[in-house]
Amino acid sequence: MRKNTNDKITSVEEQIKQLENQRKRLMQQQRAEENEARNKRCYRRGAYIESLVDGSPEMTDEQFYKVISTALNKQSPAKQTNTTLAPKTTDESKDEGAVTELA
């Protein structure tokens, strides 16, 4: 039995939809894998940095960020381009020593 042209078009359109959905699933999987790799890297690096700072478990986030920012600025005086680890709010831009807590 031969398919007419309309049936062929419908069949091809269905295949296109299936392939588009498959592409979406693969893109989601790729993003999930990239996020997982980034999370692992962040945890590993953050834990290492925390292990280098004496008393870090007892520090508040703000204290920890200030210690790290100070240490980074002392190590590379040529790179004194406001390298803080936590973002500043508009209120804190007046007080250069204040660092906010990451959300």
C-alpha cells in the first residue's frame, strides 16, 4: 500500500517532533552534567580554601569572606582591582571593608 504525499508529510513532521524532543532531553542532560561538575568543583575548592583558614568553622560568612579577600589582595598587590569574593550591595559600597553574605 502506497502512502500519499500528505501521509508522508505527516510522518516526517512526526519524526521531526520526536527528534526535537530527543534533542531537548539531551540538552537538559548535558546541562545537568555540567552543573554537577561545577558543583563538585565548587565544593572541592571551597573546602580546600576553608581548610587553609584557621578558625573558619567558627567564623561568620562575612568574617570568612573578609579574611579571604584580605589574603588575596596581599598576595597579588598588582591586582588590587577590588577582588572580593562576595558581592557588595549599594549600601556597602560606601564601606569598602564590608562584605555581604552570599544568598
